[in-house]
Amino acid sequence: MQVLLTSGPGEHPGVTLFRLYLRIWTVQPEPTYDETVLFLEKTAKDLGLVRRWRWPQAQ
């Protein structure tokens, strides 16, 4: 996913990030989960956060 991060003059970076998130199609019945995960991973990396996957264990 390659998106140009552009904002208006004086726009808070959080608002710009939220606008980018809103562009991702997350509505059922056909959400684009792959694009959502890529967005979240990139945002976390930009913020210096570590990604950890946690899956429910099979019973």
C-alpha cells in the first residue's frame, strides 16, 4: 500500500492519519483486511512500536 501523506496547512498529523484510515474499505461483507493490516503495521513502525501477533489457541 503506497499512500501519499498530505495534509492541509495547519492540519494535525493525527487528523491526516485518520483520513488515510478512512480510505480503507472495512465495510462488510467484503472488507480489505490485508490493506488494513498493512496500514496498522506501517503506522506502528512509524511510531516506533513493536508488532506482536497473538492468536487464540486451538482447544
